[in-house]
Amino acid sequence: MSGINDLVQVIEGMSEEDLTRELDALEERADLIRFALTYIRGRGRTTTPAEPQIGVREPVSQISPRRPPQNRRKAILALMGEQPDRTWHYRDFRAEMIRNGWLEPDARADHALGVAMGKMVKDGLLHRPERGYYRLAPTDQAGLGDDGSAEP
């Protein structure tokens, strides 16, 4: 029982921000472990299982990478476009990109994804309703060109 008392003392000494940061770090580590398990379990596989459905947690052994879009922006738009009304927490979106095989589970790729999503918010492609959450920005389809950019 002393372990619980020690934990309570540690938690009481932490701010909400510290606890949130600690939880984010643990969830990121869990995502990396899931990716590692997927990789290890997939090495001996001779056939590819069906692709996972977005937003549905499947056993790690059933996850298979899909062919990534040509660039990071297209990958972000493709994944968000599968559920256009969904608001994604960054951590969940990042995990789904990793599950699809479209993002490496490392700090450099994580930073690049965050930068890309931030630029996409500034460019009007994504909307950030609150810190850490993203969704597709509402668009007027009549004003978009074939490549998805606004026409002059």
C-alpha cells in the first residue's frame, strides 16, 4: 500500500500541466511500442491483411501499412478526408499516420508533421478549434482548382 501513497504524494506535487505532459509522453511511448509490435509481427507475414478502418482500434497484429501519398500535405489531407467531419487530437492523428505507415515513429518526423499541420492551418487547409486539435477547414469547392489550391 505504500506504493499508492508514494504515487499520491508525487501526483499532489505536480501541476495539471506537468501531469498532462507526463501523460502525453506515456501515450507517445505506447504508440511507438504498438508500431514496434506491428513491425515485428509483420516481418514473417506472407500476405497482407485487410487495411484497418480509421478510428477503430484493431489488434496490433492486424495493422498493415498503406502506400503513402506523394507528400506530407497530401497524406494529411487524405487521412483527414476519410472522416471529413472528425476533429482529431494531434496525438491520435499522428498515431494513425504511423499505423498507416505514412509517418516514422521518431522525433524528427513528429516535428515535421507538427510544422506541416501548423502551416496548413495558416494556409486555410486545416482548422485548429483548440490547442492540439485539428480538422479539415471548411472549403468552397467552387473556388478550388484541380490540385486543391485556390485559383487566382
